[in-house]
Amino acid sequence: MKKLILILSLFFAMALGHSQEGNSEQIAVQPKIKLFPNPTTNVINVLGLENSARADILISDIYGNPVLQHQWKIKNNALSIPVAHLEKGVYMIVINSLEQKVHTKFYKQ
């Protein structure tokens, strides 16, 4: 359990450091993003997003390996992403559109 916590801590520290490197733009404060259900089994819902005609979605395992890459249209400030095919574990999700960039994690049961 301690190893898992250490790995997760390192992963998130790397993700935060990487997202801030080389970015000279001012980043606006984003509204609170809600992810549910968390943990999930079939679908992860994301609320509080900015509507966008095209958003790139990347889901990675705790080692940073991409397990899902897709483009979606964000409407009604929400997104539902099917994750039933993923193995149990901890995942990072990155939602990148012209309007915003979101990094967060979720648990798959």
C-alpha cells in the first residue's frame, strides 16, 4: 500500500511539474470540475467543462501509458466517457480543448 501511495505521489508531482513547464501563457482560474462516479465501473461523467466543438481526451494508467485517446464534442458543459473496457486501477484523465485544459484522476473498479 505504501508503494502505491509513493508511486501515485510521484506520478502526480511529475504531472503537475510537466504541465507547468514551457507554458508562458497565463492560465485562467477554472471552474470546479466534478468527476463521478468515482470509483467507477462503466462510465465516468465530467461536469463543469467549457463547451467545445472538439476536445482531445487522454486517459493514462499510473505509469503514464496512454490507454484511451479520443476526440469528443463537449456540450451542456459535460462529458460522459465509457471506461468499462479498462482494467481496475487508478487513471489520469486529461481533457484538452481550445477553451481549457483539465487534469484529474479517477479509480476504475
